[in-house]
Amino acid sequence: MKYAVCDIETTGGNNRAGKITEIAIFLVEDGKIIDEFSSLINPERPIPPFITQLTGITDAMVEDAPKFYEVAARIVEITKDAIFVAHNVSFDYNFIVTEFARLGYVFKSDKFCTLANSRKLIPGHASYSLGNLCESLNIPLHDRHRAAGDARATVDLFLMLEEIGIPDSPKVLQTQLKLHPALMITRFREIPETTGVYYFYNDKDDLIYIGKSTNLHRRVLDHFYNKKAVRDLRMQELTARVEYEETGSELIALLKESHEIKMNKPVFNRAGRRSLARFGLYECEDNNGYLNFYIDATQNQKKAFPLRAFSEKDEALQYLDRIINRYQLCQKLCGIYDTEGPCFYHQIKKCKGACVGKESPEDYNERAYQALDDVQMKNETFLLSEGQYVNDKKPFVLVENGTYKGYGFLPEDASLSCCEECYMHIQKPAIIDKDAHSIIQSFMRQKKYKLVRFEN
């Protein structure tokens, strides 16, 4: 593993308002410096007098120095595939990220802070500033508050911490996290901070766990840190390979995760094997001609497809209660007030009396069918789009006549005039799945998205 030990000097403490005036980077591998780079930087603005007094860097010194964009390629080169190390690492890292952002480039690296880890590994010091710490530990520090001097001292401090045993170093993590010998800690660095689905395999190449996240990198790492439950530790020890697929879309990730768990039945996905559509909202017409709604377990309705599906009965009841209030429906005809007489809402004048025959089926059903249109996707055809681009293409989910048809990715310049044109872009055709409809409906109730409707 390589470490890029860095120090910068700046025009001020705020990375958004300030600019870098000097940078030094020492590349360390196996306890030795294998490369180095240092340079003054022209900040293209005056250096405040108090900064000059602190660092000794003047406007005259940086007048003919390269601008940041002129050394940017060298910084990328020396930090590539290395962990970014600094004393109070957020300060140096955020300044460099901001400078690159001004150039339209995303600078990204794993970070290690010698300040934070010094407090953990060598407690008891009155001060953990670089100057005071170096003095206490007899680390040579030349040219204090100049990038090269501070960075070189940080190298010695880092090597001292590594000798003690850095809790977050790859060598220590590989052992302390009890990773499978085939799973290298460096694999986690390759996983992006994007939306998608991830897969854990054992050393026999059996798929043992499937998950989804809007931040793959963070979620996968979370499975391997600070776990105490026996099941979590066992999965951690068995995972020999980690794979992932970027979807760009949270909805697509939800659909993929649900479908693939049911298809593959990974041993550590016990909860996910249960149907997400355990309860459904159904409709029927009673003997008096009134449109009724009712909630039932989906396993009891083998042939009927729910208007809406829910994972919990309470969730279904709360949803139905909102529909009743919105359209002034009868509690009795919606199956939530079991009585021979009028429902409670009729007694408080919120129901117009369909439960006791005071309101005609025609008048009641006019509102009930409005509610039905609100509840279901039965006749709707639309393309739902949300999330991030994947390989310059926009993710989408297609629903035709209320049925989930699949997902895919559209070119940025795609222009669609009808549903049929979507099919050439579908990557994964759908199978009939109650859970898929439940996921789409739930997502549409809670999330932001863009909808393109098509004529049926």
C-alpha cells in the first residue's frame, strides 16, 4: 500500500474562499519515500500579511510560481492509488478537492489523519499540533509552516504510528476485521459512492448476500465495521468476494434486490426472502351494487391482483383510512368498521349513509371510482425516471397498463413519443411480481421522480 503524505500552505483557513500557495507530497511505500513533489503555487490573489508573517511566503515569491492547474497533473500522478495522509487531513484534502473542482475534476482518495490517530495511539500529550508533537517525540522538523518541512515531519510521524499499529491501516484492518484471506481490504476502495446493488460470495462462489444502497461504498464497508452480532460476524468471515452493479436509480436497485433475493435465496437474506407484498388492498361490488374496498393477506388472494400492496397490515390500514377521508367513503364498505348498523363516520356525519342505504349506489360509487383511480395503476402507462446517469444514460422504469414491464437506460438525447419506443432500451424485462408493484407504488408515494405519461 502506498501513502501520499501531504502538506499545504494557503491564503486562509476556508477552502472555498482561500487558495493554495505551496504544496509538498512525499509518496511512501514499505516504510520508504519512493517519490516526492513540492512547489510554490501562484494563488492568483494577494497573500494576507498575517499569512506571510506565519509562513514567510510573500507575493513576490509566488509571482512566477506555477498556477495550480499547471501542477495538477503531477498531483494526480503522485497520489494515484495511494491513501492521502496529512496532519489534520480534512484541511489539506478539502483544499485540494476544491482546487481540482475549479478545474472541473473530481479528486478522490481514501484519507488518513496523523492528528486523529496520534490522539488514539499515543495518548497523554498536552498538545497534538504538529510542532509540539514533533518536539515531544524527537521528530526533526525543519522549516515549520512551510509545506516541505511539515510534510517531511509528517512522514516520520506517520511511520512511527504505523510501527505502533495503525487501527485503520490496510495491514491491521485485514487482520482485525477478520476478512476472508481472498478478500483484500483494497477491494473496498474500488467500490464507488453511487446507487446500486452489491453481492457477497463465499470461497465456493455461492451467493450468500444481496443488498442495495444509494451509497455502495459506504454500505458495503458498514458490513465489516464494528459488528458484534454472531450472524454479521459469520457473514463477514465467509465473504471471499464482493461484486456490485451500479443502477443510478434507487427504484431500480430496490426492484433488482427484491427480485434477485427471491431468485437466488442467499443464506444471509432471511428477511428479504419474505414477500414485500404481504397485504393488499382489493375491491369488489357487493350484492347491493356498492363498490367495496377491503384489506387481505395476499396469500389468501391467489388469483386477485391487489390495487396496492403493503409489507405490513398497519401500513395498509393507514393508507385506506386516508382514502376514506379524502373521498368521504363509508368505513363499513371499506371493511374497517364491522357492524350491523351505520358506521362510526355516519354517526358523526362524515359518511353519507351508504352503510344504511341512505345514499344510492350510483352516488356513492361516483366517489368510490374516483378513489379507485387514485389507488391503482391499472390503466396507467408511464416511464418513471430518477437518480444518476450511468455511463451517460438515464435510468428508467416502465409501467404499461398498470403492469411493471422492466427497467433500462436512456441516452441523454432520447426522444420518446410512445411506450413501444421504450422497449428497445429495456435492459431487464420484468416478470409478474406483486412485490415489484408494491415497491413502485411505495416509491411513488415517498420519493421524487420524473414521470412521462403515454396514451394507452
